[in-house]
Amino acid sequence: MKKKSLQYIADKTGVSVSTVSRVLSGNGEKYRISQKTIAMVKLEADKIDYMPDLIAKGLRTNRTDTIGLTVPNIDNPFFANLSCIVISELKQRGYHVLLADSMELDSEERDALNMFVSRKVDGIIAVPVSASPSLYEEIAVHTPVVLIDRYFDETSLPYICTNNYIGSRMATDYLIRKGHRDLLAIEGNRRALSNRDRTGGFLDEVKSKKGISIRTRIVGNAFSVDNGYNETMAILKSGDLPDAIFAFSTTILLGSIRALREYGIRIPEEISLISFDNNGFLDFLDPAITRIEQPLTEIGRRSTEILSELIENRRKELPDPKPIQELLKPSLIVRDSC
């Protein structure tokens, strides 16, 4: 069936095509179109399930009002929460969002970025998974890019991330102040700079405790429930239990809890737990989990703010501003698990 056009809606409502276009682009009030007309146009558009051709719009106006967002593992509560915040911020700025899951794979990340470019998105917000910024920097020549959660050591790209190093030191310091002297850290994707910063913070905080003998072990290789479960189970089977486990993500934490419960290990009486990342459900576990909270709302707000400025500057053919590269401070939420 032939797609019904703006002209069709105009004929049905008795208004001009330009009026229909202004209403459906969200500019009705700007052009002082009456609420009655706005409602009438939207009702007719809903009746025919009208969808604008964003690619065609982009060719005409050099803008699609669409942003590409790519994250690794959308089933991870952390990335699901981060995505919701970023999408909400973008929608408030009038953007549509194309969401892609890179699944922690370079190939999927590359496919997602190529898809964004082919759809002529106005900009890209990304949690990178590759080890090199080269593809992002190549795309950024024509399409603004802002990185979130993870970044690259040497890059001209703007990024807004958590200071994972400081957060890890905060968690480790808390465990040591609570009297723990045998610490097990279960890490995530070893290629991710965020993971390397957490590992560095963990080890450096232990080294800073002069005169205190502390045993440390670092295991694991993925931000997944399976990784947390398998590494904790291996320790339990060895019989060489630590005083406390530091899970580098909520997903790792959940896997670790499952293994401890299967073995009947009580938390925190027999072993303490602390986690990186926050989620409301952690307060409903028994016991509630002590964790490091990342400032996700601020990350979402700042990243969309920076991307919007880049987009507007390029539309006005102004030079890009100096790239903003920020590491935001996390906070410690103390509960009952250690």
C-alpha cells in the first residue's frame, strides 16, 4: 500500500502542508498554531500511522534529529540504566535515538557505527569496546562523537566517565578499615580502561596501607554473572576463602552471591561483599549491598550537553570547541554486606 503523505493529512484536516509539517515536527506552538489544529493533525497522523522519512529529511536539511547510542550488553543492569538516562536526556533535546548493543565485540561495534553513519545520524554517544580509538576518530571528522563510561588514554574525542580508579580505592579502603586482610577482586573485561583503572585502584590502595599485611587476589575476565559465579565457585571449591570479595560490577556481584548461597556461606558473617555500580534492587537483597555509585545522571546530562553543542557548532560551520574530557567522582553507599 502506498505510504500516505503530509499532503494526505493536509487534505483530511483542511490545513496547509506546511502547517502539518510544523505540527508533526513539534513546532506547532512556535508557529502559534492553535491547540485545536495541533490535536486534529496529530489525530489524523495517528489514524494512518504516519512515519516521517528521516533519511529523506536528512538529505534536505542536513539533519535527521537522530542520535546513535551504542553500549555493550544491554541486558547488564548498569548499561540498561545508563541507556535510559541518556535516551531521556536526548529526547528532552528533541532527538530520536538508535540504540545498538555491541555485545563487547569489536565486530558488532564496527557494524553499529557503520549503521549509524549510513542512517546519517546527527551524532553518536558510545561506550567503546575496542582497544583503539581510530574508528571513532575517523567518524568524528564528519559526525560528532562523545564517549561515556569508557574512554581511551590518548584521544582527541570528548568523554564523560566515572573516575574508576578513585572509586576502586574508596571500596578497597573501606574493606581494609573494616578489618579485612584477605581480599579477592573479581574483575571484568580486561581490555576496558575502566576495568584497568579499578584494578589499579585496588592494588594501589592496598600498597598505601603501610605496616598492614594484606593478601590480595585478582581473578575474572568479564562483566558477567557467569564470571562472578565461576570465579567464586572456584575459590569455594579450593577451600581458601578470602575475608571479602570486591566485585567490579553488579553482574559479577550477582554471580558471586549465587555461588556463596549454593555453598551456604553467610554474608557478611563469613565473608563480606562490596560491589562497583549501583542499582536500586541492591537495597532489597539480604543483606543490602555496600557499593560504589557512579554519577550516571550527571554522565547522561553532560554527554548530551556536549554532543548538542558539537552538533550546533557544525551546523553553523563553527570550529569544534576544545574537547571536554572529564572523570567524575563516584560515591560510596554503605549498607550491610560488609
